[in-house]
Amino acid sequence: MGCILVRQSPIEKTNPEGRRRTESKEVRRQQLIDATIDSIAENGIGGTTMSTVTEIAGLSLGIVNFHFKSKQNLLEETLLFLAKEHHEQWLEAFDNAGLSAPEKLLAIVDAHFYPQICTPKKLAVWFAFFGEAGRREVYRSLINDIDQERYDVALRLCSEIAEDGGYKDIPPRQVVNILESLYDGIWLELLTYPENFQRSVARDHIAAFLAKVYPDHFRMPAFKNGG
Amino acid sequence: MGCILVRQSPIEKTNPEGRRRTESKEVRRQQLIDATIDSIAENGIGGTTMSTVTEIAGLSLGIVNFHFKSKQNLLEETLLFLAKEHHEQWLEAFDNAGLSAPEKLLAIVDAHFYPQICTPKKLAVWFAFFGEAGRREVYRSLINDIDQERYDVALRLCSEIAEDGGYKDIPPRQVVNILESLYDGIWLELLTYPENFQRSVARDHIAAFLAKVYPDHFRMPAFKNGG
DNA sequence: TTCCATTGAATGATCGTTCAATCAATGGCA
DNA sequence: TGCCATTGATTGAACGATCATTCAATGGAA
């Protein structure tokens, strides 16, 4: 969880438990963000306190207000971390995909179900933020730019596919709106009924939609019984 | 908001503001549930306190613990009220619809976007509950039976339609799963971007999906630019 | 007068935040 | 290298605010 990005200092001096007492700001901030994700997933935002976060991180109570302006700031940085992580993933998938528009679009879809992105823990945190009625505008404006880019790219791809295939009954914008709804809706199903769904099947549901809308450009996945 | 169900006592004696001081348990409970919906929509679950609820209801602080076992019990009764309200609506729509399976199914879809059900306030409350990570199991088991019925009915209808039309590429169960995901996902879009979507357009998105999956049984809605 | 709904002050618990004290790492100096 | 002063990270007790809940007192209906 972000540990890739942040270098741990070389082990020079360690306390009896093998942990350095002091670390760089960067390391501590990520450590606290990771602990916040764990705490929200387990206790919800309402049940997440400075105590739960610092206890999970194995640090002392006062340290959050040293590395973050406030608890609210810690929450916002946590949301931003998840948004950036997702953004990196789909952008990388997009770049590495084949050159055709369907391949590019399917890469974006698939990125939603990567093991690093689509974990029960992170889904719980996403919907914890989305569900915070009092601060929806704050959270939305935080990730708006990041989300907008994905929307725009998908719209461009769908327009190209629709043009190429002469698909006229559902305009590209509506296809993208349905796609975006499906991401969220299927994520919520995965979160609510984890025993009934697998990531791969969830992904196939979206692929099936695309195969129906753009039949000459996407292959219908094979569905077994159940799932 | 439920006011239809609960009779206000006849006005016999009123205080200077024109309100009776005492009311039946039934009236007070609904009054507090309505106030809870308002409070959650405005402040979130975390920001909803005994004070915010009783202030909105125009009652005194201590009254919630007189009519409900606890704050948590008030929250659960509120969720249950919304679930039952939704259940009533789609069941009535289902009964009043035409006899064919497509008509029945579309009635269930449409019920999700009734003005009484699909309000910004109530959507905010739904997702506030879904987002509560710490108590997801509690809330889920509360509404599970109610939701299961809709799922089963929809599955039966889709099976009938698939049989009738010889649709074989997406099994009925997967169609229903996608439908359920679309309800949630489109509700979330309506909640997050209320300025970009209208209820009727949101409903057409689902109708468009059905027209693609069961083309001989559902008509593709006409999409204008935008929306 | 009886009964029950209603009130709101009081209580104890828990929260976010502050900050003086403490600890460890680093750089300069001998 | 060995030693010390400086810097900055870390700790946790303390504080004030806010919360859910309790309950004795009050009000109104029958």
C-alpha cells in the first residue's frame, strides 16, 4: 500500500523491537495513511479516531497532529492517496494496452479490478468517503480532476468506437455514464456480498455490457452457472 | 415521508405554536425517523447526534431515548423505514404493471426513480448507511430479506424473458446482477452529480441496457445530446 | 387524581488538539 | 574516531468540547 513509493531509511540504529524510533516525514505520513485505511475499513469513518489510527500504526497518540494539520486533513490525504493510486493503475494499464480503442477501453475497465485496487479494505474506504453526507462536496472536489480525466478518455474512446462501428442507438456519453455507474455499482456489490462475487466475474459483467453495446468490437465473456 | 401512514391526532388542545405537546408513540417515532433522515442527509451519520435530530423534530433532547432503545436503534429503524418504503413502492408498481414479464420488470426498474424514493435526501441516507464500514453486517442483515425478494422476482422475470426470446449469451442471473449494480451505481451518480443527471435520464440508462440485452422485449429509449 | 409523555440539567465517557518534556539522529569540533 | 550541542521527531498527560444516556421534575390528557 504505497510502500513502493516511500523509501525506508537504512537500518542504522533500531530499538529492541527492531524499529527505528524516528523516521522521515514522508515515511511517517504514509504509515499513518495506511493505518487510516485499515481503521476506516474496520471501524468506519465515524469510528476512526486518533487512537485507532496511531494504535494500528504502532505510534503515539500525538503524532498525527504533528504530521497532518488535523484529523480531517489526514482523512483527505487518505482519500487523495487512494484516488492517485487508482489513477496510476488505470493510466499504466491504458499505456500498456494494445493500440486499438477497444483494447484501451477494456484496459481501463480491467484496472478497476486489479488485486491492488479492488480489495475489500479499499472498497470499504471508498464508500465510507462517498457516504459521508456532510462533506460530500469537499471529497468530490478533491478527486474531481482525477476522475474527470478517466471520464474524458473513456468518452473519446467510445466516440471512436461508435464512429467506427456505426453504433447509433446509445450515444457515447450515455455509454460512458453507464460504465461509470457500473464501476461504482459493481464495487458496491463486491463490498456488500463478497461471498457471492469474484473480481473476475465482476469484470466480466462490464465486458458483457460492452459486448452488447459494441458487438463488433468486444467479445462476450463466457458465463458459467452461478457467480 | 411516511406521513401518509401515521395519523396525526385530532387537534383538540394546542400550545401557542399550534402543536400538541403530547402525541402517540407512533406519531413521535415517525417524526423522529423523519428528522433522522433530514439530519443524516445534511450532517452524515457521524454528524447526526441526539441534538441535531431532536432540534429538527422540534422536540427536546431526551425524547429519543424514550421512544427508541438507543441512538443505534433509531438509526436501524430509520434504515428499515426506507427499505420498507422502497419495497412498498416497487411491489405496488409491480402489481399495477401490465401482465407481461417485460412490463413487470420495467415497473421494478421505474420504481427506483419515483419522486418519493429517488430524492437527494434519501439517496444520501442510503449511501450513508452503506458506507458505514463498522456496521455493514448489521445493516445488511436488516434489509436482506426485503432486498432478496426483489432479486428473486427479477430473476424469475429475466428467466422468463430469456426463455421466451431465446437469449442465451448472458444468463438471467448475470443480467439481474448487472441490474442491481446499475440501481446502486446510477443512484450514486445522481447523488454525486445532481446537476448532471435527471431521474428520467437515469432510468433511461437502465432501459437502454435492457433493450440491448433483450432487444425483442424492450424498446431503446431516445437519447438527446447531453444528459 | 392518575398515568404517561415530555423536558432538560446532570453525568460519565470519549473525542481532537495542544504542548512541555524527552529522545534520537546529525554535524561540527577536537 | 570520540564527544557534545543542536535540531527535529516523538511521546503522552492534560484540556476543553461534545457526545449518548439517565432521571427527577413537570405538564397535559383522560
